[in-house]
Amino acid sequence: MSETKVENEKITEYMGKRVYDFMRWRKLAAAVSIVMVVASLTALVMNGLKFGLDFTGGTQIEVGYEIAPRIEDVRNQLDAAGYSGATVVNFGSDNELLIKLPPAVTEEQTQVSARDEKASQSIGDKVVAVLAPASEGDVDLRRVEVVGPQIGEELRDDGGLGMLFALAVVMAYVALRFQYKFSVGAVVALAHDVIIVLGFFALLQLDFDLTVLAAVLAVIGYSLNDTIVVADRIRENFRKVRKATSEEIINISISQTLGRTFMTSFTTLLVLWALQFFGGELIHNFSLALIVGVVVGTYSSVYVAANVLMAMGITKEDLMPPVKEGAELEEMP
């Protein structure tokens, strides 16, 4: 059996396995990616990210109910008492709530330092005093934490720098392991994924906190893993398949890794959907960011990174080891 079968000048089967012509749609995929990135950047510029308490500062209060309340009723009670914009979610069980107050709401009560325990305690007492009359049982104050705006700004800046540093390290790693064209493709794919996830949160005005930032960094790692697997197979096939164009070799490589890519993404999404529906509101945005990132990352490992390689004119010669000066003379008898 021959190593390759050629049909209509296109490889349709390699080593007994079907080869799909992914690169046939690369221009359409590039257009779709450009539209999504532009839309995401527009949402980021026009709407901006809705930063959570971790980045903006504010007060976080944990209360325990003897009888589980309705979250919507608690929100209405806080709004009526002047604590507008409060975020209320279940924390651990239905009887425990985590209340997040924006800095504008607590500014009058926290004229002193954000670390002042008495100031934070007085805010907690006021919130409990608002909630207790409407409760069927006792309401206990469990914990109060205050995050100052200066700390939130520092977290935001450090998070952004961490993301940029991660992209730079990825580019250096891929360039050393493969070749600089692969590193450009990998970083473009990662930037593509991160921008779309951030644009998704900006468009829907979902809270962006440290858990979502952690999810974005996890998306970088997930997308990079997929891209590395495909790049490794492309490098291997460039050395094994002699009579094939760059486009055909990329199609062969993506087809060979398609089953692995699909099963990895599918099983990961199963876990993330379970977290989304049964994990509670506290990790709702975390799992949502990962779901968007996994879907977009799977797409980018197939089309974005490979598209960049095609645009940069990747060839077999790019992966050949450099010939040392005088090596040809040494091989002569």
C-alpha cells in the first residue's frame, strides 16, 4: 500500500485515514475571525469591562440565614435601603449569602482606611439590620472584607501585565521548540482567543473579577496545548511526506489530530457545563469564560494558527536544520 494516495491533485487519504480539506475554507475563516476580533475590540472600547469588586474596591459581606431566603427578595431589600448595585449570590449553601457592595455605596461609611476593622464591622451591622426584619429567622454576620480602590487598581494592572508576560513566554517557547513562524501563529491564535473572551464579557456587561481573569489565563494554556499538538504534527509531516504542498501537509496534520482535539474539547465542555448549571452563581462567570474560551480555542488551533502559517509561506525548508559552513567539503572523499 502506498504511503499517500492522490486524487484530483489533492491528498484525500493518508496512511489509510481520511484527509479533510480544512484549508479550503481558510479565507472564510480569516474573515470570520477578523469580524469577531473587531466586534470584541469595539465592545471593549465602547462598553469597557464591568470590573468586579476585586478590581474596583468595595465591601464583601457574608451572612447566614436560619431559613434560606429568596435572593431576589434580598436584592430588593438592599435596594430599598439605599444599597443599590449590590451583588447577592449563594455562598456554599442556600442559607448563606455573599453580598458585594460597590465602593460608591459604602463610601460614606468608610471614610477611614479600608483596613479599619471598626468601619467594616459597622457596614456589616447595617446590612444585617436591613435584612433581619424581613427574615423569618435569625440573620448572622459571618464575615466582612473591604477592598480599597488602590488595591483593586493594583490587582487590575498586575493581572494585565501577567497576561502580557504569559503571551511573551509562549512566543519564546514556541520559537525555540519549532520555528519563529510557528511562534507568530501561536501568539496570534492566543491573542485572538483572549480578545474574543474579553469582548464577550464587555458586550454582555458581565462582572469581570479575579476568577474570570484566572479563566482567561487557563484559556491561554488550553489553546496553546491544542496549537502545540497540531504544530508538532505539522513539523513531523513536513519531514515524512515528501510529495505534498504546504497546504496538503497542514490538512493532513489537522485531520490526524482532529479526533483528539474533538474528544478533549467535548469532555472539557461536559465538565464546564456541569459547573455552569450546578456550581452556583459564585463560579458562574468563571465557567462561562472557560466555555467560550474552549470553543474559540478549539477553532483557533485549527484555523487561526494554521492560517497564519499559510500566510507566512511555511515550507519544508523552514524546518530543515541549518547547514554548517564546510560541512559539504567534509563529506567529500
